[in-house]
Amino acid sequence: MQNFQTVLGQCVKHKTALGYGALSLLAAGGEQLFSQVVFQCPCNAWSFSYSLVSMLVPALVLLLLGFLLNSRTWRLLTGCCAPFPGRSSRRCRLRVLGLLAAGASVAPFTWIAVALLNAAYYECLVTGEQPLAPPWLRTRLCLDRGEACMGDLHRMPCESGEEAQQVIRYLRAESQVLGWILIASVMSFALVCTCINHCRSPVSYLQIKFWKIYMEKEKEMFEAKAKEHAAKLAERNVHSFFECAKPEPFQTPGNREWHQISSLYAYNTKGQFYSTIHKYVDSRDQTASIRSAEGDVLSPVLVFVDDLEMGEAAI
């Protein structure tokens, strides 16, 4: 039992990395299944369009799903068009949108990289007629192969002749090289961005560890208190209805308070606030909104604050 709790604790601690890993595996498995079961190169004038759509449209769908399933997307969008004062600045929202796009692009890049390693899409794509592509992309495949090669190029993915297989092997090698280059480029870019974000972190490494512990505890307590508060309010209203009695006074947060604590978190150099709730309760007596204040800094290292914020799992 103790070992199980240890493993569970490690999974919770590294749930973001595990989530991205699982998403990448699902995207890779989905691509393999799609390429084996669904994708069939037509080997005609539709080869280029068919293979391009088959490779890029699923990647686009995965990108949109990444936005759709991320709770921070709805935290960013909810109420953004409502006339409520003191909302987060446009610059802050654009930076958050960039972070959302970075997370949502994991699955699409995985799909495209695995598709290039599989090479089936690339073979069909390059041998097909490409109206907007430079001619050398196809003519280079027919060097020293005779004049009939260009006319037969779009049929080569479906043929088993020696000349066709030579072209296909060349394209398969080229596709796999491009796939590994894409993987290495994305990983290098992610590593550089992570290093830069940590170098520019406004807080220390140990404080971030404490911060994550605090956010977990705040989330647990908020959910427990929210259930208790909702139960008391429901009991008061139902009791008043059935007893036909005037309801007793009940103190509950108003719309303004909910708007305040639902804003995106921004680190402020003028105050030590670990969450939007922390910032709200310490600034409750002030008339200014906490949603956008002077000195607010959006740090990618502290993106976990919004991820672990109260109520995210229920949205």
C-alpha cells in the first residue's frame, strides 16, 4: 500500500509531463492506425492533395482538441467579451494564448513527425502533381531515368517494379531524415525555451516547490469548502421552500468576487501572492481590481498556478 501511494504521489507530481507523454503516444498510435487502415495513395492526379490533407488535417484537429481540452483556454475566454472592468491586459492574454498554443502543439507535431517517419504520406505527396511546388521537386526523381519517368511518377507508390521501388526507397529515406530533423528541432527549441524561462524566473527553485505544495492544498481546501458551502445554501433554500418560510440571511460571494478570483494569475513584484485567492483576500479592502495591476508579470515558470487553481478539474 505504501509503495502504491508513493507511485501515485510521483504520478501526481509529474502529471503534466505524463500527460504530454500519454498524448504523444496516443497521437503516434493514432497515426500508425490511420496510415495502415485508412490511408491509401490513389496514385493519380489526386495524390498530392489527398496525402497533404491526410497528413495536415488530423494534425489541425489534434491542435484544436489541445485547446478544447485545456481548462486554461476557458479560463482565458470566459467573460472576456463581457463589459467587466479591470480585466487582464491584452498583452497578458496574448502571452497566455502563446503558452496554450505551445502545449496544444505537442500532439500535432507528434503526428507529423511519425507520419514523416512512416513515409507513406511523403511518398504519395512528392510523386503527385504539385501545381504550386517548384518543378525540381519532381524532376530530381527522374534524373537518368528516361522521359517516361515524369509521366509515370504519380503511379510509382502503387507499382512494384524495380525502378519504382528505387524511387520509393529514396523518398522513404528522405522522409525519415525530415522526420528526425523535425523531432530534433522541436526538442531543441523546447529545451532552449525551458532553460530561458527558468533563467528568467522571478522566484527560486525551492520557492517554486513550496508554491506547488501550497497550490495543491489550496485546491483541496477550496473544493471541500465549496461543496460544504453549496450544501448549506441548497439546504437553506430547499428548507425555506418546503416550510414556506422566509429564508435566513446567508453570506455568499457575489459576482464581483467570483470575477476577481477567476482571473489569470500574474506574479507581482510588489506583493507575495501565491494565487488569485491569496491576492484577493489580502487586497479585499482596496477598491482597485486585482485582475490587472501595476507590476504584474506573466512568468511561464509559474504557469502551474492556473493549472492547479481551484475548480479546474470540474470545468
